[in-house]
Amino acid sequence: MSHFRAFRSCFRETRTIGMTQLAAQSGVTREALYKALSPTGDPRLSTFLGVIKALGIKLTPHAA
């Protein structure tokens, strides 16, 4: 799964808490969240990590 697809899949969870609350909890502005989700968005790793932390998602690395 591409980084962008993984990032967008995390945002499906935002419907439960809302973008404003997600922005506050992740330390990322609402504008940055919307920009990262745009079709031309290229989210930074820090944005991705802030969002998954705010959503309570744990990443576990595995060897490919």
C-alpha cells in the first residue's frame, strides 16, 4: 500500500472525531490535514505520525 493510500485510510476514521479535533490532537493544522488529503497531497511523515497517534493507531514494523 502506498504511503498516500495508507494516510488516506487513516482519515476515514476522522468521521468519528472530526477534523478540528483531529488537528488539535495531532498537532497539525486543519489546513495541513486538508492539503495532505488533496489529490496532489504529499503528506509529511510528521503529519502521518501525528494523525495515527491522535487516532490511537499503533504501527508495528514487519520484515517484508
